[in-house]
Amino acid sequence: TILIVDFGSQVTQLIARRVREAGVYSEIAPFQSAQAAFERLKPKGIILSGGPASVVDEGSPRCPAAILESGLPIFGICYGQQLLNAQLGGRVEKGNSGEFGEAFLEVDDACTLFDGLWQVGERHQVWMSHGDHVAELAPGFRPVASSRGAPFAMMADDARRIYGMQFHPEVVHTPDGAKLIANFVRHVCGLAGDWTMAEFRAAKIEEIRAQVGTDKVICGLSGGVDSSVAALLIHEAIGDQLTCVFVDGGILRAGEAEQVVSLFREHYHIPLVHVEAQDLFMDGLKGVTDPEAKRKFIGKTFIDVFEAEANRIGGARFLAQGTLYPDVIESVSFTGGPSVTIKSHHNVGGLPERMNMALVEPLRELFKDEVRVLGRELGLPDVFVGRHPFPGPGLAIRIPGEVTRERCDILRKADAIYLEEIRAAGLYDAIWQAFAVLLPVRTVGVMGDARTYDHVLALRAVTSTDGMTAQAFQFPGDFLPRVSTRIINEVKGVNRVVYDYTSKPPGTIEWE
Ligand code: XMP
């Protein structure tokens, strides 16, 4: 096991993911409880994450002395490097200007982490995001790589097996970063690298059994991959103690309800309650235009429905959800770190404070593509595993402004045409997520000989590996004009179609 100590970075889970990719199990502990986690896990190596604080500031987070003095291999990233250096006797300086984004590293000296990877004298691309930097090395360290803004971009002490780097090896913009992390866990920590998703499945099943005992669990199914995988995993753990609840609040895509209900009832024989709650959702959404207010209302209403169903089946103490890591980090840093809230994803931050059920979230540390691997491991059909993500708040967050039945109907039709054309063009699997957005803006058009004054529809399609960053998908030349024409001809209420080219960041994938 590797212990990852979290100092509040937005990308700490990416470190865990890279460690999993190297075939090694890891756990993340917030710095406040790192010592307890260290004693419990007896790890073979430690990774210290980045974080938004400044080592130089009084009261900034520290690494427990027990870890520093353990004699175990340690790998510090960004804040983690500065912390290692400061706590072991070196000096860290506040920068006047930072380095943000792509940077180039000069490899100055050999180091175990570079085995089979980098040679002295080479230059390599890395990703930087820092204000402070190491100014004077702590005793025992030698510089092994430098960049323009960070003379000690990488420091090493092979004898103590302690390494620090200013850049972020866990993000894809450091192309060799995953290999540096793999070298650390395998070569430096000596771990075998034979951990697989099958072991994750087995371990989670034990964990779920231990958490719920003989109680009943309700699982909110959204129709997406995540909640489906969570439901299958939980069903494998506790059988018919699980009841799935599928809520139709009028904010689902075309055909969604039928597909989900038949997959679970007929294919898997998992008990499923199909709740028709269109009135409840549509009435409550009247007049709501603020994106966070929508998310909060929908989150709360889902919980109301789940609680009512829990009572109906004679008391369920647990609510299961397919929450993934990107949902968690963008709602609130669950480690208690000071990351910023981007959106309240409804199955996380949108939950009401008072809730009578405890949460079961077995996928909370995984990324989407890992959930897909787990889904295949659990035998979920390929068409389901490969489905594009669909957010819990559904079409409601794809209708900026007020959500009405009529707008949902317009959007559903346009979205179905868009996706039908994407499938027909054989592009579905090349795209992470594609959907239409109905804007509260009307523009003037001319159809036949008449003037029209109707909604604008935006089309969005992005590529991504984990939903944390994304790029607009480039369609072949004739695709968008064809879809645009079809939508305007076939969907009453839309007379103009535009395409969204924004990447994430600075945009987000959904519009709200
Ligand atoms: P954003 O829009 O934040 O979306 O870039 C990242 C990914 O998360 C999905 N998403 C959600 N999923 N509940 C979910 O289950 C939510 O509240 C939610 N909001 C966004 C989004 O579709 C994209 O795949």
C-alpha cells in the first residue's frame, strides 16, 4: 500500500489513479488524519500531494514527524516538495511570480526515478502550477532537474529514498509523469504492481457488507454508467437487501426510462421501483433560474423521493449513489482541504444537510474510465458501459433559465436527433459526451416565407479521459450543418443551432 497525504490539491485523486495504473493499491488521507492512517495502513511508501497553502505561512499544514522519520520512501509533489524541504531543514521562498502551465525541465543528474526513462542532459515537458519555490536545499538532497522558474524543480536523496518535485507528475500534461510515479512505487518502494480492478471489486464488496450489515439499501439509479455499476456491485455484495429506485422527474433523455427499467428488471432481476415524479419536479422548478438553486432543489427532491421509498419498503438505512471522484472534487474537497466549489453535483454537494439515510458510495475514488473497467468486470453489457455520462440533474442543467415541460420536450427531441446522427456517423465512441443545450434566447428566422422567432439550441461534444479537463470535439465538415438542418426542420420551437467550442477549463462540460 501507498499512503497519499492530501494537502488540498484539486488533483490529489489523480495521484491515486496513477498509483493504481502502476498496479499498486493506495489510500488517501487528509493531512489532519495522516498519522492515524499511517499507523493503520503500514504503507510501503508515502506521497505528499500539492496544495493551495504556502509553506512559509504560519499555521500552514505540516507532514507528521512520524512519517518523515519512518525511513520509508517519500515522494513530495509541489507543496509536498516544499514541505519536505522546509521540514527537513531547507528554505522555501515566496515567489513574486509563479509558473503556471507547461514548462521545460533540464535533467541535471541521474536518479532512481529516471530509470529507463530520462537521461542527463535531456529536456522534458512538465506541468507547473506554483507560486513558492525551494530556495535552498535541505541537508542530504541534491538537485537532479531544473526549470526556468525553479532551480530545484526536482530534488533527490537516494540514500533516504526521499524525492521532491515542483511540477505535477500526476496530470497528463506531464507526459512522463505516470512513469515517474510508477518508478517510485515499483523501483523505490519495491511494490510488485499486480493489483487489478478485480481486487478493487472484491475489497469493495467486503467493505459494503461491513458497512450495511443486514440493513436495507436504496440505490438511486440515474440511467448513467456510474449508478448502474454501483447498483451491480452492491447487489453482488448484499443481494436483495438492495432496492433500486429510478425517478422520472421529467428531466430524462428520450427512451431513458424504458432502457434502464428493462436492463435492471429483466436482465439482472434486481428489484427496481420506477417513480413517476414529473409533477413534483416541474412544479418545484417553476421560476427557478439560478443554476445552484436548480441543483439544490433537484438534489433535495431526489432525496425526498428516496426517503419516501425507503419508508415504503419498510425502512432502508442507507442510500447508495454512483458518485465518482470528479463529482466530489468539484462539489467540495471531501478531504476537508480548501478546494473551491465549482458546482454542487447533485449526488454530492446538492444533498440536503438533514438526511435520514447514510450514504454508500463505493465508486467515490474512481474516475469514469475506471468505472467502465469495473463495469466490464461486473459483466455490464458493452452498450451500457460505453454510454456517455449523464448528470443527475439531467436536462434541467441543459436549459439555462427556467425549466418547463415544454422546454424539456423541445430539448429531448433535439438531443435525440443529435445523438442519432452521432451514432449513425460512427462517432459515438470517439466522444466523451455529446448533448444539446436549449437557450432561453430567441432569435429571428425565416421559414418558408414566414418570420420565426424561436429558441437557439447549442450543441456540445467533448473529448476527455476523466471529465476533469475536456476539449471540444471536431466533427467532420458536413456533420454539423446536416444535424442543424434536421433539428430546425423537425423540432418545433428551435430556429437556430450553434456549436460550443469551449474547452474545460476555462469552461465546464455542462452549461450549468
Ligand atoms: P462539468 O459540467 O462539471 O461536468 O464539467 C463534469 C462531468 O460531470 C457530469 N456532471 C454531473 N454528474 N451529477 C452527476 O452525476 C451532477 O450533478 C453532475 N454535474 C455534472 C457532467 O455531465 C460531466 O460528465
